[in-house]
Amino acid sequence: MMDPIVRAFAISLSLHFLLFVTLEAGNRLNLWRFSPFAALARTMKQVTPSVKRRELKSPKDAAKAEEKPEDVPLVFVDVDPSQAVAAPPENTPYYATVNTLAGNPDTKRDRQTPKFDGKQDRILKTTDSAQPKPLPVPLQPARPTEKPPEKKNEPEKPKESLLPVSAPPPKPELKEGDLATAKPAAAVIGHPDLPPGETLQPTPPQRTRPRTVAQAKAQLPPDSRSAIQGEKMKQEGGVRRFSIQASTDARGSPLGNYDAKFVAAVQQCWYNLLEQQRYSLDRMGKVVLEFRLTYDGRITNMNTLESDVGDLYTAICQLAVSKPAPFEKWPADVRRLIGTNSREVRFTFYY
């Protein structure tokens, strides 16, 4: 007589074999399309696209759904508008007012970054620029003066010169081959403290270290093309593309035009506050602020991420951002580019 365990195993094996043969035969003969599960699957496939079509109410909504958000670079950089090009660079973390491509006057090196021969290595800036000089005050009309009464029957006296008339000193005769008497064109001739015939050579101006913000700004060359003040960056590198003036890769954007005015307003307020505190480079360091700039120019949620200059100069940086607010409202193209009603901004001040 067969063991019950062996018999149960044989029955289970037979049932599994029969189930496998049935499923395989139905799959090869395509018999399962008539099953209720296949009908349910076809119904679900028909319902799902119709629901999606109802969600897209108009062709404009469908175009917006397929439109991919534009990749906006993260770091604003002040560039020279005269170096603008038509095509933007492909991959760059910088955006600006115009499109620029990296270039150097010397094209011997081929590196990833261009070379800049500036004096600071903290902020990327391609040119030296200072605040444009203010326009002169218009002249006021002079007050009318009363004419003196005319004197009659008085002969006119000849006008006398207040300076004594003296004959000009005789010029030395030049002989052929004599170069010792030739003087540079830049020499100052006729100084009263020097004997006749001697000249005073002008001394070149010496650049001293500035002690105040006003002195530092005065030493920068004027550049009316940029509203943001600062010195050119110092950076080792070099690229093969030729450019008369060193430049970097930056993508022109409407956001760059807005941020250029925003940075200039904050910078000018910061300088004014430092002048009021008589800042004279007694503290060196940096302050990093993070805040939210809304579409209507308001500043909210300001936080200090880093500061090593003390509470006073940290508060000056915070006031430089909040005092000029509200700033200009975002133009329509900037709102379309951002896609929201606010943006997070990180601002770094260097003392």
C-alpha cells in the first residue's frame, strides 16, 4: 500500500503540471482575451486617457504642461556690456545683463577658466569700475547789477598793467650735435624757486593705501558703463578664445538686468552707512545674508548665515538691504522666468 505522504506529493505535482499546461496553452492560442480580467484591463486603459484629456482644458494648458522650465544660472556677475555676443554659452553658473564668452588677450593657455589680472580674489568681476561722477550743478543766472552813473567830460586814462614788463630771457644758441640743452616736453619750465634755465620734473603720483571708503572709491578708475563699483578679479587661467579684454562665460537674462540695479542700490546704501559710521578699514571680514525678495520688491525672512565682523557691521549689512526696500517690481519677463512670487537671495558683503 502507498504511503499517504508520497501519494499527497504525487497529487500536488500532477495538479501543478496540469495548471501549467492549461496556462501555456491558453497563452499560445490567445484564449485569455475573452477572460473578465482582460476586459477589465481594456476598460482601465480607455478610462485613463480620457481623464487626462479632461484635465487639459485648453491647448494653452497642454502647451504649458509640455513646456520645460528654463534652467536659470545661480550666480550674478557684473560684465562689460561692450563684450556682448549673440549666442549664449552652453554651460555656465553665471548670468548677467548680456551674453559674454570667456576670452583672453593671450591665447597661449587652454584652461577651463579665463585669466584676470586684478587685485582681489573674492568676487568675480571682469573690469575695474567706480561710481560715475555726478553731473556738475547747473549754473545759476547772475543777479542784475545796477550800472554806475556815467561820468561826463572826463578824459579816459590809459590802463596800467599790474605786472612789471620785462624782456624775455635770451634763448641759448644750439650747436649742431649738442643735445644737452634739450628738455622733455613734460618738464615744468620757469619755476620761481629755480635759477634761470633750470627745469622742475613732475613727480609721479604715489598710490597710498586708502583709509576710508571715500578714498578707496576715489582710487578706482571711473567707468560709467557699470553701476556696480569694485576692482577686477585676480584669477589664474587662460582660454584659447581671443578677446581684447578678459571676459568670462555668462548668460544674458532679464533677471540680470534687474539684479544689476538691485545690487547697485544695496551697494550704494552700504557705502553711505559706512561713511556715516566713519569706517576706516578697522574691521576685515565678510557677512553672508539670506533673505526672500518678493515680486513687489519687499524683503522678508532675513537671516545671517555667516559673520566675523561683529554685531555693528552685521547690522549695517542688514540695513543696507532693508533700507532701500521696497525695490522695483519685477517686470513681466522676470516673473515668467522665476515662476513664483518670491525668490531666495544670498548676498555676501566683504569688508
